[in-house]
Amino acid sequence: RCDGALPSGGRAVDAPEGYNVLAASGKRLVLSADCGGTTTRLMLHCVDPNEPAMPKQPAPGKLLAEEKYPNIAFSSLADIISLFLAQDCGVKGAKPSVAVLAVAGVVMNNQCRFTNLDWYISGRSLAKELGIPRVELINDFVAQGYGTLTLGDSEVWRLNDAAPEPGAPIACIGAGTGLGQCFLVSDSQGNYSCFPSEGAHGEFAPRGAGSDHLQIEMLSYLKVKLNGWSRIAVENVVSGTGISHIYEFLAYRSPERVDPKVHKKHLANPRDAGIIATNAWPGSLCEQTLQIFAACYGAQCGVMSLFVQPFGGLYITGGVTKKMAEWLMEEGSFMAAYQDKGRVSPLLDRVPLMIVKGDDMGQRGAHLRAVKLLQSELEGQARRLFDRMDVHGNGVLETADFKKALEDIGDQEVADRLLAELDTDNDGVVDFSEFLKGFSRMPCKLVHTICPVVDQQADISPGDLVAPKSGDVNRQSAAQMNEMLTSVAEKRSRKKSINPYEERNAPRFKTVLWKLKHQGDRSKEEDWLRREYWINKVGAICYNSATQGKVLLYAGKKDLVDAAIEEVPAKEGSLRQWVFRIHPRTLKGKSVDPTEFATDSFEGMQFWLSELRALQEDAQQQVRSASEQAPPN
């Protein structure tokens, strides 16, 4: 059951029957992803297809698992998703019905080349390789656009008093490392679709009152610095990188105003706009840099408002926006430039202008799109199947229609049961609205036999896709990347599959233990995993993984040399009274998060502690002996 047996909160589920239970309940798994230039974040949700997505609320569904992976540690995006579904999502046999992948690149024909690794991905190819019926690629900023639909009033700062008009277009713009733009339009039912925009690559237009040619001079400087020829894109100015460009222009133009200490920091990290923002004291070059940036940002927001006329709201997002929100709202340059559009300036007063507070828009938007895609796919399948079963063409299904349809798959006895389940108004027949509501519980064999889905669209040549931006590695994330790479290596090492039939892996003793999930709550039953653990003949700790159907290695004997092995005091509210903790070392002596185990008795806990400490002492003795026997340097 998705309601209860499968917890929310981003922790994985370790239930061997997980997917089968979901399928029987009519609920579905949906996969969503935020695939950036350096990392990929995957999320698996359990969704009831009949639960509608409500405005100003997160999309329906329970988060089952969420993991983040460094792209450089894998050869393809398919490898990352395969690892997540097979090992890290926690649902045995996880089979998402749909997947929506938000990628940092230009999506064409459900294909994209993205990241610094220049990965080529195709939604159709991924669907076949991963066994997911429908995989959709969207631009990462399109995901942010969908995310705007989930924002409540308390999740934005309002820059004016305009009220959103229901059903009107919506726009989204966001300065981060680059500048993203997208817009949304509604159908007659109020359902919004989001469309990408590459407007940030349009030409930068200098502004300035009267004889103020400062931005014109900056344009000339940037043409030489960045292009050497004809044009400068808006993104070269309105972005985190753009802040650095503006500062460098001002430092070149007015060297006498340069603060040597600040400039030295900038030269050491030329892409770190935070150095400039934290040194923007009154009268400084850094302050002038932010004033120019804010004015150019406001001007571009105004331009987008003129193009789209988003009377449903213009949402301003992005990492730079969030960090500079107070400046943009209070300093004045942003709004002055936004509203400076000549005789059509009053038009902008009708556009609700809002800064988004959070930074999870892409994740929320990708999940919302996944839910919408699931519902759309199921409705399309339901309509095709209903029309095929409606042999009389009268718009309703009777018992005879069900029996006829089920002849080919040998399940005629379920016809009466299906009709009873679907006929919610008890009039003896099923119309399409009733059929659609219960469609998620229809036998999969019936759906695929009578009405298979065939994707007729073909991929275009990868050479026809837009190449990813080169040299876009954020050096400041190097430390975080190294940490993630180490984590992936540790995870792979700690979850190594072993052959249980080898003599060395035979158990010296074996018992059942309860393992607390990572960051689990001791008071929740679903956060305790019941597994068989044993110490094998060579001193390694092994366990049976119901999720993978394999025997895995938890820790080797050498991992216990510097490990912390201790009893955990009983805490009020904990479901397990006799708990102990193991905190082993792993690669290069770096420790990972500790793991807590529980037994069903005090004697059981003491037995495990005694065995582990004896094993640790033996391992330490082996290390000391090896050190004593080593030849001197």
C-alpha cells in the first residue's frame, strides 16, 4: 500500500513486495530528475493517478526515495538511473510508469546533448533501455516553469500589487550561472503547458539616460573580451558570470577605484560573484557593479513582460536572484529599469512581479510534469481501450463488452468483478468517466494486448542537436564533487555482492537484526528493516538484501580496525530497546555515517557486541603484526 507501507520524506523503502503492492492498489511509480552539468538528482514518488494536482500546492504523491549522483562517476545517464532503480530506491522491482528528466541543455525531439561530458540522451532510447513506458526530456528551466504552479502565496516576495489573472500566461526568468527563461500558457480547462525560451541568448541592449554611455562602453569592452566580433548575449551580463564581467569592465575603466584586496580575491576566483556582493560597500566598484547588474536584470524582466504579457505572473528565480533578493527589492535600480518601457510602461503595472524564495523549483516542477504526464498517458490509453471495447459504439460498456474483450487473455471470470468495480453509479453500464477513474486497476495484460502503445516518432541525428556549453565547470564545487565521488565509491564498496556458496562466506553465526534506515526515525516501524546478518568465516559482516535478492557485504574485517562499536542508550519513543551502533572506516580511512542495529533481546545485543569487539581486536592485532614485520625505510 502506498498509503502507510511506503513512507514519505525521501528515505528509501526496503519492501520486497513494494512494486507489486503498488500495482495492485492502482497507484503508480513516477520518476523525476534534475540533471545538471555536474550532478543528477533522482526522485521516486508513489502517485494515485486519480488525485488531481491542485494550484499553489506541490504535486500529489509520496516521496519514496531521493538520491544525488556525480555525473563524472558514470558513463551515461542510463547508468545512473539503473543504479538508482536497482539499488538505491528501495522498492524491489521498481518500474516507473513515466519518467520526466529535466536536463541542462536544449531539448529537441525528446533528445538532448548536455553536461560538460557532452552526453547524448534520447527519451525513446532510455525508455527501451530502462523498461519505462514513457520517458520525457524537458529543459531544466522548463521544470522551474512548472514549479511556479506549485508555489503558495507565502513562497514568494511580491514586488508590486498586481493580482494574477486566472488562465493568463505565466512567465519565469532566473539568473544563476546563466540566465533561464520560459513561459506557460493555459488551455480552456485551465491546464498549463510550459514552453522553453532561449531569449537569454538574444542581444544585450545597453541603456543609459541622456549622455550616459557607460553601458555602451561596457558592450564594446565585452565584445572584445568575449566575442571579438559582433554581439554580446543578455546572459553575458545578466547572470552570476555577468556580475564578474561587469566588475572586470569597471576595474578596467577605473583602475584607480580598484580595491587591491578585493581584486586579488576576484582574480583567484573570477567566477565567484559572491566576492563582489559581499564587498559592495557604498561608493565601491562592487556596489556600482551590482547597480548595473540589477538595472540590466530589471530591463530584461521588462522585455520579457512585453513579449509574453504574463498577467498570470512573472516569477523571478535562480541562485543569484535568491542571494540578491533584498538588494533587488530595496535598492531601486531593478524596478526603475523594469518599468522604463516608454509609452507602454503602464502595461507592466498589470504584471504580478514575484521573487521566488525557495531553491527547489526544478525538482517540484519535474515531479508535477511527471504526474501530469502519467495522467495524460493513462487517459490516452483508457480512451483507446474504451473505444476498442465499445463494440456497439454507444458510449457505454456492458458485461458482454468486458467478456468479449477478456476472451483473448483468458480472464473472462473477472468481467463481472471489473464491471462492479467500475460501475460507481450502479446503473449496470460503465461510461468513459467511470472507466477512466478505475482504469489504473485494469489488468495490464488486457491493456497491452488489446491496445498496445507504439511510438512512431524517430530520433534525429545527434549532430543536429545543440551542443552543450563548453568550459562550464564550477571550480568552487570541486570539494563537494570530491565528497560525492567518495560517497559513490563507498556505497559501491559497502554494497558489494558476494557469493553465499563460497566457503569463505559461510556463517560462523547468523541472527535476525533490525537495521535503522539512514536518518530514520526510531519511533516509526517502517524505518526499521528486518534482515538476516552474519559474520562469515573470514570475519566479514554479510546480510541478505530482500530488495536486490542478493547477499551483500556490509563491512569487511579490516573496516572494523578503527570502527566505533557501542551500545546506544534506550530513548523514549523508540520501538527498539536493545540498539547498538557500528561506525566503520572505509576508503582511505574516511568514515561513513554510522549504522544502528537492534536485537529482540538484551542477550542478543550483548552477544553481537562481544563478537564485534573480538573481531575488531583480532583485526587490530593483524595490523600491528604487519607493521612490526614491515622492513624499515
